[in-house]
Amino acid sequence: CKTYRFRGHYVGEGSRGLTYRSEEEIKKWQKKCPIKIFKDYLTGEKIYTKSFLEGIDEQIDTEIQEAVRFAEESPYPEAEDALKDLFVEEIIR
């Protein structure tokens, strides 16, 4: 499934004038969004209702918010942990 990244590499690109794609290009790809097309298929074929799919989106948003909150409330790791489990200590044969 091919798709397109609608947003830039980071949030501030647009506000800093870092544009490398036209609005026309982005809108063209938004019409071909595989997620939207699949949702439309599921509702059009009466496999799922729109409200059911919206409920899934809400669950996803909740999980993401909880994960972000957990990360923000967690203590920073110790500096020495940065290289922990990065390299093989010994080769097991």
C-alpha cells in the first residue's frame, strides 16, 4: 500500500517557510489516502458503521495521550544507560 506523508518532518516546517511541496500536491494525495478510502469502503459495504470507526479512532487517541503522559511523567534515564544493551557483550555459540 503506497501512501504519502501529509505533514513535514517536524511540526514547525510550515511556520518557518520550509515548504518543498505545493498545496496542490498535498490535496491530490489527500484524495488518495488509503486509510480514508478503506474507511469509506467499510462503511459503504456496511461492514462497520461510521460511529464504530470513530470509536476506534477515539480509543487510539486515548492510548496515545496516555503513552505521552506516561513518558512525560517518567524520570529521565541515567546517562550511563544510554549505551546499555547497545553492543553485544559476548558472543554465545
